[in-house]
Amino acid sequence: MKTLAAGVEGSNPLLNISIFGVFVIITLVIVFRASRNSKTASDYYAAGRAFTGPQNGIAISGDYLSAASFLGIAGAIAIYGYDGFLYSIGFLVAWLVALLLVAELLRNTGKFTMGDVLAFRMKQRPVRAAAATSTLVVSFFYLLAQMAGAGGLVALLLGIEGKTGQSLVIVIVGVIMIAYVLIGGMKGTTWVQIIKAALLIIGALVMTLWVLGKYGFNFSSLLQAAVDKGGKTGEALLGPGKQYGATGTSKLDFFSLGIALVLGTAGLPHVLMRFYTVPTARDARRSVVWAIVLIGVFYLFTLVLGYGAGALVGPDKIKAAPGAANSAAPLLALELGGPVLLGLIAAVAFATILAVVAGLTITASASFAHDVYANVLKKGKATPGSEVKVARITAVVIGAVAILGGILANGQNVAFLVALAFAVAASANLPTILYSLFWKRFNTQGALWSIYGGLAITIILIVFSPAVSGKPVDAKTGKSASMIQGVDFHWFPLDNPGLVSIPIAFFLGWLGTVLSKEHNEKKYAEMEVRSLTGAGAEKAVSH
């Protein structure tokens, strides 16, 4: 009980639940209002392409600034310092790949999903099935991270010690998320993300100014306080190597993680799908610029919040809390403003989790309904009404799977789980998207080899990595940092497989293409004109 008391002392569970309840009620009302216009497939999947560039940019930042960004990164910086900030840098720099190579071209070429782009000049059914499979796998990994964050956060705030109680909360979060998606579709989900992004950035700004104010707005003083609180290893917080760098393997891990983060964003299906909610490709480009500015500012806040948690709370207390590293930001809020600020920040963190899981669920359900049901099973002859109905049923199934996965993943570091999702996205999706948009010779076999090959290699390397089994037991906690305790079946040395899986996926895409004689030059020329000029692109739907 001592560790639990360390995490929740001073917290007011009733206040926390009340603030969160108010947020849920307000957003559900907004979702209900938005649902009045969700009649067609375009409304449900792409919000009728009715959002402006700035609105969509705010929504993208809401979608992207997940529990990993707020809880995981702040915790990683508090405990590991410089090395923890790698997540912020990687997540932000990744947007340049999305802006320069993907956003505008994708909006011009596709309709609702990533499968639309990949299947544009290839055999529809096998490529769409592969794209849907990849989308579902990436969404599942990302959902695991959000649900794990929900469990850890609630353990901290409500003093729920047993796994059963935390599991119940994960179920409740999942049910609310399913309600958002079923009722509001993409329009309702987008408004939830806009509200959540505003709350998250304002909340982080208030805490950042509060922390800096305690040290006379002198960042150097804050860093010194974090070093002092860190004890014998405090000095290591200011330079690279505290988490990655003790051995040659850990330096490779650092590099592998960085590659996965930088290249993963442009392959994340729930981010790509957001480009279809705007009326033109120009708005898609503006969306990304807005997102880069907002996300960049937020990640500067995480630097202050992470070191602030290290200085004011201390790494030992953070590690001992129920959610471990994920508890750094809530514990900092409690230290700064007592139960009221903790309740407000907790509500923002809950809102973060709800909005992101809603976005992931609608993306995964849209991919299944549009790519698999409408184009693979029904061969393009499904009615829009039946397609939306299948999407809603799929959302419920995905929600149930996410709840079960979240219960199993409860207690894992959410930033790390998200990094695995990025590795899968960078390996399975990005090579195929780039080849489709820029390589004239690329064909169906190349697409299937890069998607399925990248997916299989990434998952195999993750399963047999130290992240899943085989890490040494920590003397203080008595636990291993691996997901599965007490066993060791790892043979791949790196936590994150990006360094190996991404080049192999690119190679498989090339090899599959050159070994096949299929080549549709006319269709590529059509795709190139459409992607660069917008001629024939999907237009906004006016109500």
C-alpha cells in the first residue's frame, strides 16, 4: 500500500470523476448534434469534407497528441532526461515527411482510406485486403497504448489497487469511445479532438508556466533542481546515454527508435484519414502546417513538464506510483496545484485517451467496411447505407478487442507501446505509399510483398525482442522491464525493430515489383496527374 499512497496521497477521487463526467457529458452532446448530418458514407468517414485547414490541423494535433505524448513522454523525460526527449523530437520531425511527401498527394488520390490510394493503379481486391490488414494491426497496437494509459491513470487518481478495478475502468473508457464513433462518425469524433487539443495545450501551458515560475523562469535553474533531485545519477539527465548508450546495443536501439518515430507518422492510418476531411489538397497542406506548429509548441512544454516532474516529484516517487512513468504529469499537477489541478489535468488526460481511441476506431472500422466489405467482398457494389452499417458493427467489435487488449497491456509504458505502432506503420505502410505515389514501375505484387512482408517481419521481431521477454529484474521493484515476466525467449537484440524492418520492407517492395511483369503505365500517368494537380479528386459534399 505504501507505493499506492505515494501515488495518490492528496488526490480527491470524487472531484476527479466529477470533472471527467462533465467533459464526457459536454462532448456527448456535441457528438449528438454532429450526428444529425451523418447520413452518407462521405459524412460518416470524412465528415462531408467540411472542415477547414486550421480546424483539421487542430483536430490532427488532437489525434496525434495521445496519452503517449502527454503521460509517456513527460515520464520518460522525468526519469531518463535527454534520452526521453527523443520521443518528442522524433514525433515532431516526422511531420516533415508527412507534409513534404504525403499529405497533398494523398488527399488528391484517395477517397476515404489508405487502401484507396494503394489500389488506384493495381488489382483492387488483394491490395485493399492487405491495406485493411495493415490498418487494423497498426490501430490495434496504438489502441493498446491508449487503453494501458487509461488503466494506469485511473489507478493513480482513484486509488484502485487491484487489476479488476482498473480493468473495469478500461471497459468504461472503451464503451464511451464506441458511443462517440457510433453516434457521431468522423464529424463528431473530429469535434471531440478539436476540444481535446485545445484543453490539452492550455493545460500543458498552465503547468509549464507554473513550473518555470517556481524557478524564476530560468530553465537552467529547473535543470539543476532536476539533477539535484536525481541523486547519484542526476547528472546523467542532462546528456545522452541514461536510457540508451550504456552499450553498443542500446545505441543501436536509440537509432532504431528514432527511425521508427520519424518515418512512422506518414504511415499511420488514423492520421492519413484526417486528410480526407478537408475540401481541397491545399487545405490538407494547411492542416499539416497547423498541426506542426501546435505539436511543436506542445513538445516544448513536455520538456519543462518532464524536468519539472523530475525536480518537484522526483524519479523515485514517479517509479513507485501505480502508473510508474505514466504518472509523472498527474503527480506534477498534484504537487503544483493540489487536488483541483490534478483533477483538471486528469480529465484532460482522459479526454486525450478518449479522443484518440475514437479516431483509431473509426479509422479501423472504415478501412474494414470500405476496403474489405465494399470492395473485396461486394466487389464495389455495396450500397453506402450497408457500408456505413458494417462500419458501425466493426467499430463495436474493434472496441471490444481494444478493451481486452488494454486490460492485458495495463501497466506498460504508453510511449514505448506507441513506438511499436510507429514501427509497424513505417515498415508496412510507408514503403507501399511512397512506391505507389512516386515509382512508375511499382505493381500489385510489390505492394503485397512490402505490406505483408513488412508487417510479418516487424511483428516477429517485436515478439522475439527484449521488450517482450528477457530483460533483467530490477532490484528495487522486483520486476523485469519486459512485457512478460519470468521468461526469456528473445533472440533479436533491439527493443524497437525499425532499423531492420523498414529497410527490409522497402527491399521486399522493390523485389516483388521487379519479379513481376505486371505494369500499368497509363494508370500511373493518370495517378500522377491527379496527385499533383487535384484533377478528378474527391470534392467536398455540401449540405
